[in-house]
Amino acid sequence: MKPFQRVSGPVAVLDRADVDTDQIIPKQFLKRIERTGFGEFLFYDWRFDGNGMLRHDFELNDPDCAGAKILVAGANFGCGSSREHAAWALQDYGFEVVIAPSFGDIFAMNCFKVGLVTIVLPPEQLRPLIDALGGGAFAEVDLERQLIVDPSGREIAFDFDPFQRQCLLNGLDDIARSLSHEDEIAAYESAHPARVRTTALNAG
């Protein structure tokens, strides 16, 4: 997992509540076995019409949102099914941060596991941020300082789970966290040779 400290760039605003994972990545695109390649199908039914043409009235199709790295969304973002592909699609599209008043629990955990940062911002803080952004405005998210900097330079502090913050800052996924305890694991196993041998024999 790539370490994340901060990002600065264009912001896309999807000011809609209850955006579910079925809309984030529709079911017909879940056939790939890799984590990559889902970005082109992100919000497919909203981005394209029945003929595969871009819908110009959809927020992310605004030219000012091209290259956006930060997505600001409405409450309960990522609700619905537990498909991991929703997090993969957002990340593959280019988003590094999603800011919303609340998230679907499983969706938020899926994002954390791939290094996509989800920030909960209360409505009373989020609304002024949305009003300040406009199409394609730049903002900065600093996870190290736990600050969002809006286009005017105003700083907005946010809360973040300390364990997840340290993992994201250091790029530690489940495997990397396990490997960081390699010496302790080896010492534990060497102290229990009979158990290790029995487990290995049973596994074989």
C-alpha cells in the first residue's frame, strides 16, 4: 500500500446522499479478477447514457473536475452491498481521498485496506466547504496534520482513527503489518517446535 501523507489537487463534488456501491460500480463490471481497470466504469450509469455517450449534466463529467484527486460527497456514501470493487474503482479513477458526513461501514473499511482515505466531516463543516469549492477548485488534505485546506486557505480540522492514520501514513496494509513483526513471529514459532511440526504435518 502506498504511504499517504497529503494530497493537493482539483476537487469533484458529488452532492448526493445515499450513493450506494451499486451506483459506484455497477454489477456488470465485476468480472475482472485484478484490482485495476475499474476506473473507467466508475458511476457508469450516471456518467453515460444508453448509447455510451457522456451525460454532460453529471457532476464528474464537468471538464473542471478532470484529474480530481479529492471527492466530496453526501451522507451515507458507499452504502449498499459490500463489494470491494467500489473502493478499487474510485482509486483507479484517480481519487485519493473521499470526504463525506458519513460512510457505509464496510465500504469505509474496504477503502482503508487499499489506502483510499475516507474523512468524515460533519454537515455543518462540509456545507461551507462545498460552497467554497465550485467546479474544479483546488484543495489540500493533510493526513499528517489532520487538516483540510479549502481554496481560500481556510483550515478545517478533522478527526481520524489513530491506528488507521498510522497505517496510511506508513503504507502498512495487513501483510506489511504482519511482516513488521517477523522477528517476534519467528521467536514464537521457535519456542514451540513440537506444535509447529505437528501443524505442518497436519497441513501436508
